Amino acid sequence: MNNPIKSNSQVVVFNNSKIRRIFYEGAWWFVVLDVVSVLTDSKQPAGYIKDMKRRDNGLNEVWVDLVQSLTVETDGGVQKVNCANTEGIFRIIQSIPSPKAEPFKRWLAKVGYQRVQEIENPELAIERAREIYKAKGYDDAWIEKRMRSIQVRTELTDEWKSRGVGGNKEYAILTAEISKATFDMTPTEYKQLKRLNRENLRDHMTDLELIFSMLGEASTTEIARGKDAQGFSENKAASREGGDVAGKARKDLETRTGKKITTRQNYLEKTQKQVESDD
């Protein structure tokens, strides 16, 4: 049976125009091209965005922190496109002189109300994420570990932010330090091992891979606090040390069991085998 893997993107409608969005790291992210197209009626929204960033230097400077390249459905199939969360979209709208801007803000606030509810009651976000994984076929034991890994990750990034580490680029570098020390691989190399392209690496980790990933990040948080690490360089050193804690534990377990913790196994292959066996 041909069962192509699709992204977790959805479509919402504003004034009869479709806007794609994807739930990522606890928030809705909207396709920037779609938003700009709706507000400007531009036939070439990519060109409009380029001109907009040229006009608004302030927007251009923060652009890398506003957008994420996420996987969504396109006419050409599943591809990575620039997306922004609700706060990012509001900043982008400031640079668009459009009579639709205010109605769009009200619409966006309504669409994002679910996120407001989750901020007021974080348990709702956890439950919704749990439902998404359940629908994808993950078992309860794995889901609980994944939920805990999200909490550990959030605690770490909050700690980094409070210690003067700024933006997704620096977070990615520090995460690579932890991963390299924990698994002897950066996240990019790890995805290559698992033969993943745009998918979330942790959604394809085994129980033990998730556990050691959490140990590396939780250790980093504690070390950063203990050393009162400030700024990027000091937190980079703390990240390496935190990863070392998990890396030593991983190697010790591998020695005692004779089995590698890191594996090529990924969830896409698991679900595909299940589909084929059902056929």
C-alpha cells in the first residue's frame, strides 16, 4: 500500500483565503508567504517580503529570530518554508500597510485563542500534544517520555534565555554541543544516521535515546546554574559538560549491555511496516 508520509500542517481560512499553519514546539506557526499574500493581494509575495525587509531595517535585523523553516504541505509536495508564530506574525504585519491588517489581527487573536488557553493552563498544551502523538500511533510509555523531554528542553531554553543566550541560531549551536558529547553526533549527523530529512529527530528516538537526550539537557541546565554561566561562550562550555555527563553514562551502559544506544531505527519505518503488515 502506498502511504506517503505527510507533514503535521493544517489549513485555516481568513476572508476565503487559505493560510497554512503547523503546530511546532507548543505553538501554532503560520506560513509567512500565505499571510503576506492575503494581506497584500500580491501575486509575488516572496518579492514583496524582500522589498519589505529592505524598507524596514528593524524587521530585517530580527527576521532570523522571527521565522523558522518548517515542513508543510505545498503544491509541490512536502517542503520547508518560512513560518512565524503569532508574535512573529504581529511584528511582520507592522510592516504591511494594508486595510486588512486590523481585521487580520483580530482573526489571528481568535485563531490563537487556543494558545492563550494553553499559556494560562499549560496542562492543556501537554494534553493536546499527547493526543497528536496518540493519533500518530505512538504508545503511551513513549509519549510520556516525549512529554517529559519537551518539559526538560523548555526548562533549558528558558535558562539559556535568562543567561544572555539569544536566538535560535545560538540555541542550535549549544544543542549540537550537548548532542555531540552525549551521542558522538550532532543533530544533523544523527538525522543522517536515522535517514530523516525534515522530520523532528526526537520524534524518531527510542526510549533510551530520549532518556539520554534528557539527561544531557537536564545536566546542562544544572551545570549552567551551578556555575552561573553567562553569555554564549560560558553556556557553550556548560553544554559540553552537560553532554559529557550523559555521554559517559551512555558509554557505561553500552559496555555493560554490549548494545549500542544510538540506532538507525526511526518511527517512519515502524509505521510503514505496520501499514504493510495490515495490508
